[in-house]
Amino acid sequence: MNSSYEAIQKELAELTCRVLDHSLTNEEDARLTEILTEYPELIEDYTNQIQVDAVLTADLYAALPEGVDLETLDTADYPTVVSEEVETETGRTISLWQSVTVVTVVLLVGFALWLNAGWWDGEPVNQVAAISEPAPLALSHVGMLLDTEDAVWADEELGDDIAYGTRFAAGKQLWLKSGIARIRFESGAGVVLEGPAQIKLNSSMNAKLNYGKLAAYVPDEAHGFTIDTPEIQIVDQGTRFGAVVDPLGKAEVHVFEGQVDVKPQSAAKTLNLKASQAVLFSRQNELGAAIRLTPTKFADVPTLEQLTAAKSGNYPPVEAVPFEREALRNEYALIQTKSALPKGILAGEAFEYPATSLLQQTGGVGFHYEGWWADPNFTRLMVPEQRMQWGDLEGGPMVLQSRGHHHAYPSLAHRMARELAEPLTEEFYFSLLVKYEGLDKNDFFALWFDDVAGGKGSSHSRVPNFGLKEKRFFARFEVNQEGFSAGLVEGECFLLVGRVMKEQSSYFNRLEIWVNPVGDQGETPDAVVELGKGAKKLNAVHVVGMRIGQYTEVSDSLFVDRLVLGKTFESVTQPVE
């Protein structure tokens, strides 16, 4: 562990102490929030210290009936206990009541740490049966995981990769270290959770958000759905709303549709918030202060189609819209056909196979022998009526067709990827022929480059991306930081050329794109993007992949051919000899 990180840990401990003795200034409060945001792994240390302090400072006698004094309590009606005094080395004596108090505090502290660490999942060790326990109640499921995006979990029971469709029992506590997770409650409410976050699913109508970011869609049947936080309670009155809770207890509430009732835990007054209102609650202002409504701060809630599909209990659903039947012309089309790939390239794929599925196909140039990973529900190889072409560049007899998917599917269900034979460690160019049918503003397509293929919920949204968004071609390192070129026309074939650079750096930090370039336009790109703060620092590219957006309709189709990677602009734009 380096010295700078140790200094951060020491600073966090000092700020936590100031929180506990109620002497934290506004500047220190802001610094504490900054530390916990930048180092989410320290949130658990912070919450542990807060919980231990709460136990140690609790009034152990608060539950005694009014008028009862331990020192004068008549024990005649209770079983006799021999009172002893233990003499210490210094000659002081400790009464039995004092001993009980000390032991009680120790047990409470241990119990708090035990709950926080999740040790209940382990096997009991050296248990001694003293008193018979009542039989546990049967578990009732209150929620279901719909999908994730780049989720990193901390769950000893379910593991690092929680499967879509997993059901959660009442009382289940989820810790999402980073990424996004969408959950449907049995009441019909749907929420999207963004890490770092910790939430406890109490029932089908209630959850407690200890910290993190959450947005909810609550249909009529779930009217009254409630989110508790350490400082406030949010009761839905038929709406879409968002909440942000930091580890210090500060909370934001944003109302997008309908209205909610917000009740501070320490106040009797309930505040009614309507659509387009947002309020910040803090220790200094428990009644809240108006802030700007920011819908873009929150991820998309589950779609209505997802919530409906999950209602049956079987999720994710099975694709019910098959591809149109294609005549088996693939093998015939490949007879005595020259490759559409030029020579002298780093890697390339012409999608020329005697099959209709891309899954596990191992052709092309410069790729790993294991072949493509692709979902046949959404991708296929086909013979077009006319080859894709732009200028002197012509595709082959077959193309890759990739279509949208039903909105009931997990948002990142549609991906394809393949590992390169050798990683790309220096700047490189790429090109591909692309055509889109069914174009509208919600459609999305991206060609991405990463050092890992990732799991089913990997979005690859923080690495070099090139593609289609808002009817225009784009390049980006992270979401909502795009550089756009001119728009594209539905049904027309385009040549997209890109450059991934290392500009005075050990990692890729600059992207350039050209759309339908004429001649050598290597010095005049249509759009340029620099590496942003939130992007992944990528030293090498091991995997190339593509994906379609969540809201791309099943009837839409993306056609791709002649994917080429090379060292120069000329190498990826030259025709086949």
C-alpha cells in the first residue's frame, strides 16, 4: 500500500472522528464526500466506525420501564443470583452489574460488526445448544434482478456475477460496488441502482437505501412504494423519481413525474414534492432546500416490457421473433470467391463463412483461434441482393446482419466480440462498411476496443467506441462525451474510418474519425475526441467487439462488412488487389 493511500485513510479517520463529535465544518464535509466518492472501497470502513460508535454511545437502560432503578430494584421476585465483587490488581472492585454492562456493550459491538460483515453466511463454529430456537419462517421473495451494466458486486452468497432472473428474499442486502443494476419488486415497482450503493430489500413495497443512487418507476398497483434512507423516508404517490444518498446521510430527491411525500426521520412535518421539483436534505437543513432537477444524473429505469416479462417469474424471456427465412445460398456464394480483405493488415474480417451463424466462426485475419462470441438470436450471416460498396472499396458476397431486440430483454443482451491474435499496443487505424435500415433517433450501434471481453453485463462504454448515435456517426471514450461527424442516410452504404492514438502517453488518449473520406484525409478528421477523466486508461487492445443499443427495434437491421485494422490510413482504405 502506497503512502498516499495511507494518508487518505488517515485523513478519513480524522474526518470521521469530527463527524462523531459533531465538529465537522462545511469544508471538511465536502472533503469527506470527495474522499468517499473517489475511494468507494473506504465506505465500508467509514460505516463500520459510525455503527460501532452508535452502539458504544447507546443508552443501555433506555428500555427499562419508567420508574425502575437498577440500583434499587427489588430482586425478590426473580431467581436468586449470587452477587460477587471482583477485586482488581489495584484493589478496586467491580460490581456484578458493572460486569454485565461491560459484557453487554462487548456483545452489542460484536453483533453490529457481525451483521455488517455478513458472517451469517458462514458455517457455525463450536455452537453449544442451550435454548431451543423457534423454526425460521419460510423465505418470501420480494424482488428480482433484471439486468446489469458493468456491475461489480460484493456478495458472499451469490458471488461476483449475479445471474439475471435471480430472486431476492425479504431482508436481502445488496452491495453494488460500481456499475448499474435494475431490479423489479414483486409489487410491480422497478428501480435502477447505481454504485457504489448499498440497499436492503425489506419487502415488495419497501427498501432502505443506505447510500448510493437510485431511480424508480412505480405503476398504479405499487402505489405507496417506499424508499427509506438514514435521514428521510420517500413515499411514492404514483410517479417516477430519483434519490441520491451519500455515506454522510445527505439525500437528494428528484421527482420526474407525479409526486412523492418526503418525511425527515427527525421531523414531524411531511413535504409533498411534485413533478419537476428537487430537494436536498442535510443535517443542517432537515426540511430541505430546493435544487435543480437533473434527470440525466440517473440511469434508465426498467422498461415496461421488462417489468411485464418478469411478472411471470421467468426472466430473461426467450426471443419470439425469428429471423426471416433465408435461402441456403451461402455455400454457393463462396465458391471461387476472392477475399474482400486487402493485404498487409493487422487484422480483418470479411464475414465469409458457409454458415448463417457468426457464433464460434474462426476465419478472418489476425484473430484468436477461438472464434466469435455472438448471440444467434440477434446476429446472422447472410447473402445480400447487392454487395456493400463505397467508392473503390467493395465488400464480399456475405455480410453480417445485426438487428435490435425486444425491450423486455436485458439492456446489454446484444453483443458480439472476438479476441485478437496479438494485442495492439501502438496507435492503429480501422475501417468498415456499414448500412442501417430502420433508422430513428433512439438507435445505437458501436464498434469497441478493450483489453477484456467482459461478462454479459459489460457495456464497454469507457473505452474507445465508434458508431451510430442520434442519426450521426460518433467517437467517444465515455458516455455523453462524444465527438460527432455528419449524419447518415437510411439504406445507404457508408465507409467509417477511425484512428486510435497514444499521443505522448503510455495509454490510448485520442480518437479520430472520418466518414466517406476522399483520398488521403489522415490530417483532416471529421471529429476528434480526447481521453476524459471517467474513461478507462487502456494500454493495449486485446478484444474487438460490437453491440446494438437497448432501444433498437427488432425490425431494424445493421449491415456490416469488411472490418479492417491496420497501421496506416492507407492500409485500411486500399481496395483489394
